[in-house]
Amino acid sequence: MAVLRWGIIGPGRISTRIVRALASSSRGTLAAVASRDADRAAAYASRHGVGRSFGSYDELLASSEIDVVYIALPNHLHAQWTIRALEAGKHVLCEKPLALTVEDVDAIQAAARMTGRIAVEAFMYLHHPQILRALEVAGDGLLGPLELILGTFSFLLSTPDDPRIDPAMGGGSLWDVGCYPVSFARRLAGEEPDRVAAFARLDERGVDRTFIGQLHFPSGLLAQFDSGFRASDRESFEIVGQAGRLVLDSPFVPAPDGPRPVVTLWRGRVREQITVPSMDQYRAEVEDLTGAILDGTPPRVSLDFSRGTIATLVDLDLAARSTG
Ligand SMILES: NC(=O)c1ccc[n+]([C@@H]2O[C@H](COP(=O)([O-])OP(=O)(O)OC[C@H]3O[C@@H](n4cnc5c(N)ncnc54)[C@H](OP(=O)(O)O)[C@@H]3O)[C@@H](O)[C@H]2O)c1
């Protein structure tokens, strides 16, 4: 059986989720890690039992022993390293947001076409059974025609020199966590919004710390979300139809990294709990890309879908800045 050899670029906080996912994957193995610092890479490799470490990202890309690269760098580096990895002949799983401009997504799509390699944005939550079930329930018409979508994702960020609040590194709660409810709303709508509106609380460097946004879809469906760095952990998602509504208590980071997923179907005042299995969504994300590479199945998060997400985020950011 073919086994894909993975390399990590950017051994930070989130990369350990992919270490965990690969540890239980039957068709993937973690072969190498690269840091800008050779000692840091070696320490990470020894801590996580990774066979090889590199003191630069380019060295990992040059290795013939790597098939897939997981890019877990700060936001402003995603597009450039995704393109470099594709050009080095690697498949890519890149953290969200895939890019900060639509032009950069287009460049990634062009590089993927040219090299025949696959690049996927790491929206792990889209692989969780609770999200697949929610899409099914909404798609089956159980909620009636969809009327409104409401989403929330925020946490308290208190580190002063964090890339997530650096304007030069794609900082801001919209790009960091607002991208989750925005992408989920678009997935449900099955089309792109034709109008957006937004307000943001910007800090002294012009980075949004709290954001509220609204999307209007051509069908008439409305979506509203908020994201933020100044409120303790909040996440929820509600899909409101004319005949019922579906509520997800932990739509984006459920167990094993958050609370057990709870999905509730409300019809009038009658409440029904929908049972969904708990599973490691990072593992599901790895398996999805593995299937795309080895079996030719379409990846669940296509580059066209990512393009729509980035276009919407750019529009929302602009809308918030133009409303002052
Ligand atoms: N899908 C998810 O669940 C999830 C969750 C959290 C974050 N994320 C995304 O994952 C990405 C990384 O987040 P993280 O929380 O893991 O970040 P992090 O802990 O800050 O790690 C980022 C890594 O990037 C490398 N790096 C390269 N240039 C850098 C620079 N100029 N400044 C800082 N670090 C730099 C660093 O490794 P070396 O210096 O050792 O090379 C660092 O370890 C972000 O894009 C974020 O949006 C996704």
C-alpha cells in the first residue's frame, strides 16, 4: 500500500495536530520537519519522533523524500510557500486563510494546474461528521427553505507580539477566526454573497480585534457572524429555516480539542438531539487529502471554494474599513 511522506513547515502550536493525525494514519507518515532554525527543528523532531529535521524550509522542499507539505506559517507566508512547495513537486495542505488576496489564490491555482499537484486549505472543521450532517439536514429540506445563518467564533488573545495581531502578517480576528463562520455560511448557501456589510473595532495598528459582518446571497439568504480576540472562548452556529433550525454548540473546535459536539434540531418548541460521532477532524482532513492524492477523489475543500472564501474576507475587511 502506498504511504505518503509528509513534511511540516512551521513547527508552531497548530502543527502538533497534524503530528497527532499522522500518528494514526495508515497511508501517511511524518518524515521531516523544517524550521528557520536548525536547533528548533531538531528539538521538535526529537520531541515528536520525526526522522529528519531541516534548518530551512527550502531544504525540506528540495528533499526527494517528501511527498506532501503541511504549511503552518503565519498568514502572510501561506501563498508564497504553497506556490514554492507546488513548484518543488509537493502536494500541499496549507493552513487557513490560504492567502490574503484573490490574486494570490489565482497564482496558487495556476501553480497547481502547471505542476499537476494538489493544494488544499486546511479548514479541518469542514471534515467533521457534525458539519457533514448539518449540511445534509439543511440540504434535505428538513429545516424548510433557509432564511438566516448566524455564527460566532472568538477567544481571548493576550500575547502582545503575536502574528495574529500583526498588520504586516495578515493579522486580525476576521482572518484568524472569522474565516470559519464565513466559509461555513458560503458552504451552506452554495453560492457567493453578492453584498456584504461589516463593522470592526480596530486597534492602534489598524488590526481588527472584534468584527461583525453580514452577507447577502443572491437567493435572498442572509448570514451574520462575529469574530474576536477580546472575548473568552465562544463558538456557535445556527442555521435557521422556515420550518426549523439547527444549532451547533462547538462547530469549529469540538472534542478532542474542545467540547463534545452537540447538534440540536429545533422544530417549533420541540427539541431533538442529533447524535454525531466524536472524531479527530485533523485526521479526517489528512485522510481527505490522502484520498485526493492516492485515489483521485476530489478534495472536500477545493481551490475554487477557497477563492470564494478569500474574496468574501477581502470584501468584508474593506467594508469594515470604509464604514470607519
Ligand atoms: N486549523 C486550525 O485549527 C488552526 C489553529 C490555529 C492556527 N491555525 C493557523 O495556522 C497558522 C500557524 O498558527 P500557529 O498558531 O501554529 O502559529 P505559531 O505557533 O506562531 O507558529 C508559526 C510558525 O511559523 C514559523 N514562522 C516563520 N516565519 C515566522 C515569523 N515571521 N513570525 C513567526 N513565526 C514564523 C515559526 O517556526 P520557525 O521559526 O521555527 O520556522 C512558527 O513556529 C496560522 O496561519 C493560523 O491561522 C490553524
